[in-house]
Amino acid sequence: MPGIGLDELPTGGQAEIIFLAGGGAVTSRLAALGFVPGAHVSMVQNFGRGPLIVSVVHTRVALGRGEAIKIRTRRLG
């Protein structure tokens, strides 16, 4: 699968969303939260386990690892 999962982005890292993997219900929910291809995200908190917190479209969102792995990104900077 191209790119890296959002779950692999370290705290303080920034990335651009390439695409969303998974079924329609998951991708629809993520898109409604602002996780769409081309959007830039910043990792606020990622301890390597448990939920993570990201900033997308000037909003902080908590995601489970199962959701985050479906958000495929490329690192910026």
C-alpha cells in the first residue's frame, strides 16, 4: 500500500493525505471529519499505542489506531 499510515507519523510530524483505505462507512466518517486527499495533518500526540490526536482543518481529532492506519499519507518537510 503506498504512503504511510497516519498511525506511523511521530508527534510533531506533518503529512498530506494521499487517500483513505477501507470501506464506505469508515471513509465517509473520516471525510466528514476533514480527512480528505490533499488535506494537511499535524500529529499532536502519538505515544505508539492507544488513540492518537491529530490536527486537521484547524480542529483536533482523536482517532483510534484502526482508523488512523486507513489514512494513507506522505510526510511533509
